[in-house]
Amino acid sequence: MQDLKVIYEDNHIIVVEKKPNIPSQADKTGDIDMLTIVKQYIKEKYNKPGNVYLGLVHRLDRPVGGVMIFAKTSKAASRLSNQVREKIFKKKYLAVVDGKFENKKRSFRRLLI
């Protein structure tokens, strides 16, 4: 199992740190993904037989590292998904850049590259 940093866990959710360059969910590359890593963690920690339910509430792009929340129950998944739809659930990004801006002060909002 991958080295997993669990930030918070209760009966309904698990909050973990996603390291950069790990996909949030399985893709065509076949690389290990966060959904699989967290499912395996729960399976081993609680000695669960068979498949483990884990709801993917949101994703982070592969190159991005940060905090991810997964639902451990379908009820939690439904409620968290609703919060994402209603824009109650918010994500903030911090970019680390290399180089210099010509202007001393600059702000970028809602910029996708």
C-alpha cells in the first residue's frame, strides 16, 4: 500500500493528502490512484472482506497535490456531492511559480491554464 497521510477520519468521511502526479481515480495509464489507495487503506485498517465502498466526491488534477475528501457511506457521498453542486464545498489552489513578474503586484482569479 502507498504511504497515505490521513488528515481526518470518522464513520462517514476520510480526508487525505493527495501527492502530486497521482490520479484521483483510475485512468487508462493504469497508475495507482487515490481512490484505490484509500480503499485499500480502509480494507486493511478495518479488516474488511470483499469490496469497500468509497465515494469520490471531487477530484484534483493529476499534477496537483492537496487535500481530498472521500465519503465512506452513500449518505455522506450524497450530502457532500450536493454541497459541491450547490457550491458550498470550495477548493482553493496555491501556485508556486518560478520567474519574475514585470509589475510588482499582480492578482489572478479564476484563471485556468
